[in-house]
Amino acid sequence: MAKVTIYITPTCVYCKMTKEFFKKHNIAYEEKDVSVDDKAREEMAAKSGQLGVPVVDIDGKIIAGFDKEAIKELLKL
Amino acid sequence: MIYDIIIIGGGPAGAAAGVYSARKKLKTLVITDNFGGQSLVSDSIENWIGVKKMTGLEFAKMLEEHVRAHEDVEIKMPERAVSVKEAENGYEISTDKNNIYQSKALIVTSGGRRRRLGVPGEDKFGGRGVSYCSTCDAPVFRNKPVAVIGGGNAGLEVVIDLMPYASKIYLISNKELLTGDPSIQEEIKKSDKTSVIINADIQEILGDKFVSGLKYFDKNDNQIKELKVGGVFVEIGSVPNSEFVKVLVKKNQAGEIIVDHKTGATSQPGIFAAGDVTDEIYKQNSISAGDGVTALLSAYNYLLNIKKQSPALTEATEGKPAKRNF
């Protein structure tokens, strides 16, 4: 199974929509809250070149924002 | 397949039109990116009448569920209208999914989107320090100096969102003074984290991998100045999503579709519009919903009228099949 990490902030709607999408498709994921986790914030910026959430990491491949089609493709849904 | 009504947009105006269209038993299609409109990203909506407080996502789900409760309403989502043209029996809409749909009447409720600065660096650093969503991204700028562009209420609220996180906040306006509510201005000015810069035109957003600063023209002393910031939040108003209707309907200088505010009718028979895409003065969810209902009821009357007119058309063509076939 693919290793999925999502970088989020608690107030971000697109983060919630992404998590709901994972739940709907029974995808296990690790959640990192960059509003409290300094290390995760730096990790996100370094990995993705992004200073915006959500960022999704699927087996090392990065998706910025809630991009349903890209997630579906990487997870072969 | 020709729909009675195609509704473009899923914000409060589009959802209201969808619900009323279903109740009028019209063959209805809704084409939209998503439900909820511009409020989708809102942290807290406290002025939707009947609900004391909810998030933008809750609002969006509420609208979607209400439209979907009417199984006859077809929904194409996410899909975006890219052009509209006149067809024999009404209108033809082309979309970004390369689909073409036809309807007898059209309701445009495509809302607005955030206005961009239009300066070098803005596109390049989108998601790399330039943000249009403080509720999403404010915490990402912990311990960084940031700039907020725009001195209206939206700009002031972004400053409030950033206060717990940013190390320094420059609030920058191109006007002579801030236009947002005095009560929020006072709150902002109390903090020693914030400084207000007025009469400043942003010229460029600077950086390498991420934003590292910005350049502005200071109209007070006619000098170009630089600020070191790690983030730029842009809150300079919105623009109507009316481009896809092109020249078919009359628009004002701002690109807003001009409507008759009694009926929601545009300059083009059979095309109605409601909400933030129109020249409605007050861009409010509750008003957009009401306008959506007005537009739909007017469209319903329009459909009844063209139905009445069609036999006359048949007579005029002396037994030949009617040109308009309703």
C-alpha cells in the first residue's frame, strides 16, 4: 500500500476536503499539522517547494493543493 | 437533449436557483467547479440567516445536499463553462471537459474570484509565499515577516489571522487611508507587530525559491522601496467570473453582468444572472441566494411565455414544422 502523508493546518478547508476524500476511499494517511509542528513545516517546504497547504506526499511524489485527479492517478483509484 | 435551464455556478445563487428549478419541475443541469462559492474557504460564516455560525465547508455541504435532495437536477462537477453561444432553441454551453450542453434558458451564477495584483513574481511565487487564503496558510508563516496587500476589511482580517504566527506584519494599501472597519483597525494598530504603509503601489514580488521580499512605489515621496518579507497575502477585492459569456450580455466596466434587479434578466432574452457575477451592489451570501430565486422565477416565466408563443410560430410557417420546437 502507498505511504501517504498530508501536511495541513487546522483551519484549511481544502485540507479537510482532502482528508475526507482519503477517508471515503479508505486510504490510510499520516497527518502533519504545520501550525504546531516546526519540523513538519520545514520538511514540507523542502520537499515540495510549497508554502501553502495542503501538501500531499504519496510515496515521495508531491501534490500541492486538493487535486482529486492527481491523487486518484497516484493511488490508482 | 435540451435542458429547460442550465445553471452555471454552485454558490448560494446557483444552489437557490437549482432548488427552485427542481420545484418548478424544470429539466435542470447545474455546471460548477464546486458548491459553496467564495465562502468555501471561510473559517466562520455568521451572517447566513437561520444559522448562527458555521464554517465555509459546512455551508458548502448544506447547499450541495439541498440541491442533491432533488434527484431530477443533474449536476456536472467539477466542470467549468468556457463559452456560451446562441443555438436554435436557446443556448449552447461549452465546458473545460469538452462537453457541449444545450438549454432553452440560462442562469449565470458563476460568482467572483480574487483579484490579483498583476505584478511580476505573483504567478511565479503562487504557493511559494504568495497566498490568497489566510485561513489556510497563516500558520505556515510562523516567525516570518509578511505583507498583507489591501486596506479593506478582508485585508484587515488577514492581519488578524496572521497575528498569532507572523513575526512582523506590514499592511499595505495603495490608497491614502485604510478603508476597513475602524474597530478592526484599532485592534491592529494596538499590536507592535504591525505597521501600516499607505499610498504604496506594489511593483514586484521578489525571491528565489520562495518569496524573500517585495518592491513598492511610495507615492508619498515618489521612491521605489523594498521590504524583506517571507509571505505576501493579497486581498484587493474580487473580479466577476463573467468572461465565458463574452459579448452575449451587457456588462459594466468592472465586467459585472448588468441585470434588471427586479427580475435578474440580462440584456439577452433567456439569459438571467444572479449573485456576485452581476452588478448587485452588496456581495452577500444571503442576497445572492435571494437573487438566485428571482432569476429562476423569471426564467420560469420566460419559458412559459416562449411556450405560449410557439403555436403562433407554427401558424406563421403555414403547416411547416415550427422553427422553435418546445
